[in-house]
Amino acid sequence: MSSEIVIFERQVLSLALIEKELFQLYTNLSEKVEDVAAKTLLCYIATDSLKHSTILVAIIDEVNGSKVQEKDCDENIVYNKELIKALSKDVGQRKCVGREELLSLLDMLVGFETLLFAEYKRAFHLEYACLAGYESGKGEGDLNIFSLIVGDEERHQQILLSLTRLCDRKLSFRSDAPVVKYQSPDSWYVPPRGSR
């Protein structure tokens, strides 16, 4: 087996492992958030992650099954996979995920999607310009499954950033925050001792 094929199989396996763990994390998270918009968008990304994982496994199977195993994957990929798995377990144990917690998780999720985006482009030697041409109606001959997956990853980043903006807006105007009016705040002022 040539070294290029082994490297490609290792990259595809790495991506499939991360996508599988992200599917579980997004699924757990969508079950724990209360906001309907956030729940729906997280479900959308979870479904895409499952789809990508399935496609990648099918690619590995088409090359007569791979002898590459998880231990052969890049350390960074294995580390991120374990981190995603731990986050998924943590989210799964919670009763619900509030906006503040979701906001901190969204930042991490954007990082994972950025990692995937870069890894897909590297593994499949894609120039993203061909997908931009597809979106404008040009370059339909350049369309393939790999460029579609990369487009999904970019869309996931945009969705997560939209969720961040949604959380920021709702955090600013919380409906359960107490309304307090101060009648005369000057009456609280105590002059410094040296000026008496």
C-alpha cells in the first residue's frame, strides 16, 4: 500500500472519528438547551455531522477497508476527539444548559468546526475558491462530495456564530432580571472623612 493512500486513509479516519463525536455532542446539547431556535440549529449541525461521518466511513470501506486505526491518527486529532467526548459526557449529565453555559460552549464548538474545515481542505486538497464559484452558479463541474462537506463545515461556523449573537442579545435583555429603581442615589453618598 502506498504511503499516500495510508496518509489519506489516516486523515479520513481522523475526520470520521471527530464527526462521530461531534454528532453526539451536538445531539446532547440540542436536548439540553431550552431555546427553540438554538435547539433546532444544533440538531441541524448534529445531522450534518452524522452524515459526514457516514460518508467518510463509506469512503474507507470503498478502498477495501482500512488497516489504519485510531492510534495511527495525528495526536492533535486524538486529543480533540477525547476533548469532544468529555464535553459530550459533561453536557449529557446536565439537566439543562443555560445561555451562559451555551455561550462558552459555542466558542469551543466554533474552534472544532474551524479545525474540521482546515483538516477537510488539507485531506482532500481543496481550493475553496471552486466552491465559491459553485455558489454563484459557475463552476458546476468542480462540485464533488468533498467540496459539499467543506461547504457544510463553513455553514456550521456561520450557524454557531449566529447562535452566539442570539445568546448575546438575549443575555442583554433578560426577562427574569429584577427591575430596580433608585429614587435618590445621592442620599447614599458619604463624603470622605478628611473633608468634614
